[in-house]
Amino acid sequence: MDNENRGLQRQELNQLKTSEEKFELARQSRKIQFATEEEIRQALRYAMVKIGLRGQNFPKDIEKILLIQHVFDNFGENRVDEIRLAFDWGIEGRLDEDINCFENFSCLYFTRIMRAYNRLALAVKSKEEVKELSPPPKKEERIEDPEAYEKFLETGFAKILQNKGIEIPKW
């Protein structure tokens, strides 16, 4: 029976996603502004456990209420799973921010991490958009008329190009 459990654990570990896949999945999760309070609580608990915050230092009572409200008020456009990803990236050292909360998971600390995540996520999205927007390579067209090419070489534009050291291909 014990061997069966080990086999299942190994299989689950093999199914871990790459960082890029996690990012895409996180970007598809529910927006914070439409999430339930419990979804936010779970994401925050995940972050607190991942950074090693001891249970006795988890926000309680009014601190917890204010933290959750702060998340809704200031990060509504983010996705719930981006909270988890932000702290994963922070632990990996990908954020330009110190991940250590010094046993105080506050609104200020959460904001620092999420802003650092948002800066990095924006850069990642921008790179993806550039890849998507780059036009497909054009097929090179040969000039069928050699006279047209010679006439072009005599134009002022062609001479400017040549003076700047730009080679004008024949086709």
C-alpha cells in the first residue's frame, strides 16, 4: 500500500508546469474583483505558507479583514492565481523585491510584492505581444525587368542609399 502512494506522488511531480505555463494559467483564472473572499483567503494562505510565515504570525481579526479588503480595493484587475504566482516568483528570485516579510504579512508588504510581480508580468506580456505582432517573413520577389532595376539605381533615393553604404539587392 505504501508503495502505491509513492508511485502516485512521483507521477504528480512529473506533471508540474513550467513557469511560462503557470503564468498563462494564472492569467486565465478569475479576476480578484469577481472572486469570493474565500478564494482570496486561500491564495493569501498559500503565499504565507510559501514564504515560511509561522502560523502564529498570520494576520488575525481586523488585520486579516483589512488585508483582504486591501487586495480587493487595489488589485482587482489581477487574477487570484497571480497572487500565488507572485510569491512563487519572489521565492525564485525573479522579482526586484526582497521577499522576506520579517514575520509581518501586512498590506504594505503584499503591495510591494504584487507591484514587483505586475512590473515583471507586464514585461513578460510585452515580449509575448511583440512575438505575436511580428509580421510573417515576406517572400522575396524577383524583379523581372532588369531595365527597371537600372532606372531605380539612377534615382536620387537609390543614390542616397548607396552613399550611406546600403547595398541595393538586384532582386
